[in-house]
Amino acid sequence: MKKLLVLFLLLASYSGFAQLADLDRVEPMFWFTKMHNNKLQLLVHGKNIAAKEVSLSYPGVTLQKVNKVENPNYLFLDLEISPQAKAGKFNIAFTQKGKKQLRYVYELKDRDTSANRIQGVSQKDFVYLLMPDRFSNGDLSNDVVKGLQETALNRDSMYYRHGGDLQGLINHLDYLKDLGVTTVWMTPAIENDMRKASYHGYAATDHYKIDPRFGTNALYKQYVETCHAKGLKVIKDVVHNHIGLNHWFYNDLPMRDWLNQWPAYTQTSYRDQPVMDPHASEADKKKMLDGWFVPSMPDLNQRNVYVQNYLTQNHIWWIEYAGIDGLRLDTYPYNDPEFMADWALKLKTEFPHLSVFGETLVNSVAAQAFFTGGNTVNRGFDTHLPGITDAVLKDAIYEGLNGKTGWVDGINRIYATLAQDFLYQDATQNCIFLDNHDMSRFYSVVGEDFDKYKMGMAMLLTMRGIPQMYYGTEILMKNFSAPDGLVRSDFPGGWPSDKVNKFIATGRTAQENEAFNFVKTLANFRKNSLALQNGKLMQYVPEQDVYVYFRFMPGQTNGTVMVIINNSDETKALNTKRFAERMGTATKAKNVLSGKELNNVETLQLAKKSATVLELY
């Protein structure tokens, strides 16, 4: 009885609780005052709700239009909220002659103007990407939730849930802060009530609800606030393109064209070229954009204005509710381009400091630049997308570390790739990375060669752009992406039953500690280096397998960072006269990695297969 009373009180305290069986949902459940866009469209779902008359009365809130659609179980209510509207609650009444009146208690909340909310992410930051199900289990009570489609919990299988959650992440924020991380990005945490492989988060079944196996909406908000209190920022991973097959509105669609429908199941071609090809056929373009990603992920029709409003408002709601600092946009090239440009403008209007970058796993710098803002490659319109996930630079670093030197091969590939930064409006807003949850782990790709690992991590943490590291890279976690699950292993020590705890130095091997400290040293150096946080990049054509670049503040020599990658199998004595243009009057340097002072920088001794990071003065 006590449990039932607690449950009732929890429900009653939830804004909008209507105690009405025939009124299933109103989304967004509540909204905020003083938004720049004073229009709000509520999705209302309930049995035959379209048969009812709708009314409300609240100062500053006007019901402008009641939209009926194909499915009588839906209404879309267009509200206008004046700048003078005050925070408070009011009834939305649904009446029908001869029927009991339904009402929904709607709430307007004041916007949160607290400091350190919605800060944005920049080159100053170091992003740590993790999968919450695989990072740490801080709450054993939510490992299995009755009533959900998947109740299996099996850490011996890469495709079942393992039990990691928000509380587990909160418990280890100090570990990330000590490592030098400034920003946390986790794969989507909203409900994925799928029959299998529900752990990854990219098949949403409820856009307004944190998956109960990860926690609650309130706990997610607490997680963001805890991060901010510790000086960490938060990136939320969002999916515009598709939903999960068990999404609550999939089985009762508002209208047929809520989804991209085909006479027979049609999968996307996964080819981005037709989107940008001036010679492409409309059929190829349609298959790319409107084809379903996989059979279990229905493709949303983003040309439908109701879908547009639903997605845009949902993202605005989460940002304002939780105070998120940035968004990563999943499968960006598969989305409707005009909608995404409009979406970006609307979010920028509400949150001028919000950071956004899109996932664009394409094969050339020009293709990546095509999706970024500024119409720099003659696309014909501005996407207003600040940055992308720079997969082409990642591939170039792999080639530099693993390939054989050629005119544009080996280490020259990195130089040649960065030389094309002129295609971007601002390449510093690109998110640079060496691996993630969808690809083979960096340490495995470089053949578990520790020297290559250190060279790659040195470039990641000193190159232009916003560096992102996949969880466990700091302790040399490895494996290949065939199948994907192998790169999504649990972080050792994240579960109470783990025999080894690699969150602490005593649980790591000597080499793992060396890797951890290598990352930690560079990451924490970044926090105090204006050159790495805001500086420009100058690179020099590689010679004899030695690649040199600088990060610097114009007009300054002190604090300039010089990075030297010796990719050869021989030690080198590097005469620095060639770099006088950038070194200026500097005569001394500090080796960032070793801490040693160099009193003469005219000739530098380079170990074979090594990275040297110097701060000049």
C-alpha cells in the first residue's frame, strides 16, 4: 500500500498529470516562458480525441488553431505564448456532448538563467564519448525493468544489455575530470524499448523519456547539473532521421506520411553522393534520403511540418530542461537538407551558445564541407551546421601512422587533408576523433603499436578542431568492429562484481598507466594553453617522414606549441632553421610530455616513431 501511495504522489507531482485514461499524451508535457519563438504546437494523443472541442484560458496563452489529421486519435494544437505570459499552470479542456470532460493540466515554467548552462563546446574542450550501458552500473535496481520488451541482462553477450546507467557515469565524473576531460558525450539515453540490442540508444521509442534502465528524466537533469558543478560540459546525442519500430506512435501513426512510406520495404543506399552530385538522378537521391536505415528503424518524413515541429520542439525542450551544452546529430546526411537548415536556425535563435556537429561518415574533405555551414562549396544554400565529425582527418591519421610514404600517402596524407581546410567556413568547429562506437578501436587499428598510439593521441590533442576520445582508449581498450559489439566492451571496474578496476591506477597495468598518464598530461596541458584552445594552425610539408606543425596565437611567440611527428624507424636530428617563420624569437622550450626544459631549440633530437610536443618561449 505504501508503494502505491508513493507511486501516486510521484505521478501527481508530474506536470500535466490528468488522471484520464482517454488522454494518453500531451507533448511537450510542459513548456517555458519567454522563448524567442512564441509558437508552440502540442501533440495530443487519446482515443477519438479529434471528436472533442478544445478550450483553455490563461493570460498570455492563445489557442490559435486545432489541427485534425487523418488519425482521429490525434490533435495538434497551435498555441501562441506572449512575452508577457507568466509561469504557472492552466487547464486544457477536451469536451464532447454527452461525454465526460477531459482535462490536461499544462504548465509553463520560467526559463532557467543560471550560470554555466548551455555553454557550448569549442577547441578549448576535450570530449569523452561513452556508451552508458557499457561504462558503469551504479544502480543495480534498474538493470531489468518489467514491462519493457527486452528483459535479458547478459554481460557475456555483446548484444544484450549489461546494466550500465546514469548513476554509474555520475559516480565516475571525477575520474574523467582527473583525466583532463572537459566534456561528456554519451550515446542516446532516451527510451529504446526494443526487443533486442536496445542498449545502443539509436532506436527511440519515446522522445521525452530517459530509458528507465538508465534512470529518469530527473536523474538526467541531475547528471547535467553535476557535470556543470564539476566544470564539465555535456553533449546530447540526437537522432532526427529515424525511430525505433516500437515507438509509441509507430503503431498508431498520426498520418500516413508521418514516415517515408514505400510500396515495399526499401532500404537506404547508404551512398551520400546523390545528395551532393549535380548530375544525380532524383531516384537515387530519394533512395538515399527516404530509404529506411534498417528494417527496425522507420524513417521519419521530415517534409511533414508536424514531424518538423515535433522534432524541433523536442530538442529545444531537452536543452532548456536539462541545460545541455551541445548536440551531436546522428546520421546527418540522411536527413532532409532544408528541414535541417531550418532546425539549426531555430535552435541557434533560442540558444546562441549551443554547439552542434553532425555525423558525416563520408570519404572526402569536399563531401564533409558540403554539409557544413556557409555554402562554401557552391551547394546553393546554407546548412547552418557549424561542424562535422571529421572522419576524413581520422582516416588520414591512420594512413600517416600505418601507410608507406608517398607523394600524398603515409604521413603526407595528414598534411594534404588539412591543406583543404579552405573548404570549410570554420574547420576549428569540426569534431576530430580516432574512433567511436561504430568502428574499430584505435589501438587495434595501429596494430597495438604503443609508439603509434602515442603519436596518434598527440595529434588528436594538439590538432585544430574539437578532440573527442572514445571511452577506454586511455587504458588501451582494443578490438575490431566486425561485429560492432566487440568495440563496445564494458569498462573494467564499472560493475561491483568486476575483479579488476581500471578506474584506479592500481588496477591498471604499467603500460595502461603509461597510456593513461600520456593522455592526462596532454589533456590537462590543453586547459592552460591558449595556443591549443584558440590558436591558429601552421603546418609544414613533411620531409623524410617528419611532420611538423604549430599551434599559435598571432603576434606571440611565447606559448606557441610545436608538434613534431617522427614517423620513421630512425632517430633524427632536426635542424629547426626551416621553421624560423613560426618559431620567431623563441630560444627555449618545455617538453610537454616529459616536463624537461630545453635551453636550445636550434637542433632537436627525435626518437624513432615518436611525438614531441614543445611549448616555446
